[in-house]
Amino acid sequence: MKSMFLFFLFCLSITAAPTQKDVRDSVDKEFSNLLKLYQHLHANPEISFQEEKTGLRLGAEMKKLGFEVTQNVGGFGVVCVLKNGKGPTVLVRTDTDALPVKEATGLPFASTRTTTDDSGKTVPTMHACAHDVSMTCWNGVARVLTQLKQKWKGTLVFIAQPAEERGAGAKAMLADGLFKKFPVPDYCLALHVSSDQPAGTLGYTSGFAMANVDSVDITVRGVGGHGSQPQSTKDPIVLASQIVLALQTIVSREIHPLDPAVVTVGSIHGGTKHNIIPDEVHLQLTIRSYSDEVREKLIAAIKRIAIGQAVAAGLSEEKHPLVKVKDEYTPAAYNDPKLVARVNGVFEKWFGKDVMIERKPTMGGEDFGRYGRTEHKIPIYMFRLGGVSPAAMKRAQALGQPLPSLHSAKFAPDTDCIRTGVTAMSAAVLELLSKN
């Protein structure tokens, strides 16, 4: 009797918990088809807010798997839902947009596409940030999980988000009712390819991982005139230069040394000719932070310094600089420490501790953080997927040569990373939806 009971428990355990072999066998089975999908996506990129065909292709792939698919959420976003009994809800996000970069990888399936951007210019297009890998892994995970439905319980919400490169896609999908029209997740997961990690490795950051991102435009106004008669003018070029220099004191003298912050003037435009003092100069800034308090301090200091320099130059109030914080704010991405620890525990069991790489936070932006900043306070975790051939990394290090970075025209990820990405994300989702 006892032996029969133990045998029953054994059978129950193998039906309730998917093994690594279940997942890896499924990945092996699907890998050739996933490579074909990757090559198609790579060869047919679409820039931000133009991801129509990409969304349609991804939606069609998910319909084949039995997901309920809704197109055109927040632009060309796609929401795919699969319910499999009572249990948690897990959101898995991929980004879908490409960049206006002319590909120089030499791949047989390299992009040769061009498109018309928002300004009406014809620009080349390329998946230089490896969103093609992210999309392929996303679909691969869906394939694995649908083949293992008997091993988990809960709801999958797979979203294909547009316009990540513009920091606007997550905001658009949320504004279009992502968490109102569809199940609200208990957890949000995503992966991002890294161009400085060998394929087969997984990178992680617990807590703040990506920064708040704001864009600021400053119109510096003055009184123009002849370059030979500067005394009759209020030179906005000189004033803009003084503002640029003064802005450098914000981080060094106003922000606590242990609080990360960046103020960068990325663009300055003014004047038309050698001997003409213009009426205006235009500055474009990017500012980065983690905490909301630091963000507010940075914005307030920029406004105060710009106006203060104008007062010092003797300009009247109607000639004070115009400071505009653009409506393109991307909130910091905060990886929930408890969720990170839980998922990393699974990664270590499946892959071994030696593949795990702890990464420092970056001041780059990623609008995936917005999903954790809603009123639902959903824990999120974006992990890093190594995308470079280990042999290529060793060769570059031996020669002292830099590897192509993300957004480079020459960046071509090692496709073996797709296998790791699908396996890792499947392991993470199964951990959160395990029947056990």
C-alpha cells in the first residue's frame, strides 16, 4: 500500500512540474522555425509607429498557438491572451520597432529596406537593437508554453509593444486600456539583448536598472545684429554658451554625490552667417535620473539657471529663455528585488551560477519600467541576454578591438542566444505559474 502511494506521488510530481528536459526538447523542436522567423523579422524592420506588418505577423503566429489576439493596441501594439485555469497572470513583453540605420553586417538576410520618417525623409531601417531577437524569443516562449499547458495554471498576457526606441509605446498601450481591457498581470517579464555579454549568459540588475529619461528644449532669446557691432545686441550665442557651462554645475554641486544624475546638452543650433548675431539659439538636452525627487531637482535647476543667466546678461523678462520639458518622459525601470531573486534562483538551477552576470545599473532608458509604475504596482523584471559569440568576444579582447554595440550598423547577434532566451524566459514563466 505504501509503495502504491509513493508511486502515485511520483506520478503526480512529474505531471505537475515541467522538467528542464521538457522545455529544452520543445526549444530544439521549434528552433529551425524560430530561426526562419528571426531572419524574416530581421530582413523586414519597421521604425517606431510604423510596425504594422510586424504586428500582423506576430499576431498571426500567436493565433496559430491558440492565443486570443487583439491588434492595434496603442498604435500597432498586439495583445495576446491565453487562459489556462486558475492561477497567476504573467505578462511577457517584446518590443517591435527598428531604427533608422543602414545595415552593414553583410548577413545574407540583411535589411535593405527604407521608409519615410516623421519629417518626410527617406531613411534606411535596421533591427540594430536586436528587437528581432526579442520578438523571436517571445514567440518561442509562447510555443513552448502552449506545448506544456498541462504543466502550468494561470493566464498568459503576451504583448508586442511598438515604439520602444521613442520611449512612447508602453505609454500608448496603457493609455489604450492595456490594464483595463485585458487581464492585469501579477508579474511583468522582458528580456533585452546585450552586445557586451557572451551568448549563453544571463545578466541581471536588482532594483533600479534603467533611468528616468526626459528631453528638454531651451530657446535662448537675444537681440540680433551685425557681428561688427556687438554692443548694440544681446548675443544669444554667448548666453547659450554660458548656460551650457552653468548647467554642468547641477550634477556636480546640487545633486547628492550618491544619487545618479546626468545632464547632457546634445544639440546647439544658432546663427546663419559669420558676421550676423542671431536673435535665437536652440539647445536640446537629455536628463537622466532614478528617483522622482532628483528628476524634479534637475528640471527646476535647468529652468532657474537658464533664466538666471538671461537676467545676468541684462535681458528683460519677455526675452527670457523658453524652457520646455517635452512630453516624452520615460520612467526609470525598477526590477523588483524579490522577483529578481525568485527568477534568478530558477536560472541558476537550469543554467548554473557561472552563466549569471550581475550588471551595474545604466542611465539608459527603457519604457518597460512604465508597466511597474501604474496604480497596480506590478513587480517587473527585465533580464539581459548575452548576444555575442564567445569566440568573437575573445578575439576582440585579444586584438584590443571594440565589438559593435547596440544601435551599430554592424551589430549582428549570435543566433544561439535565441535558444538561451527562449529557455530562460520559459523557465521564468513556468516558475511563476507552476502547479506546485
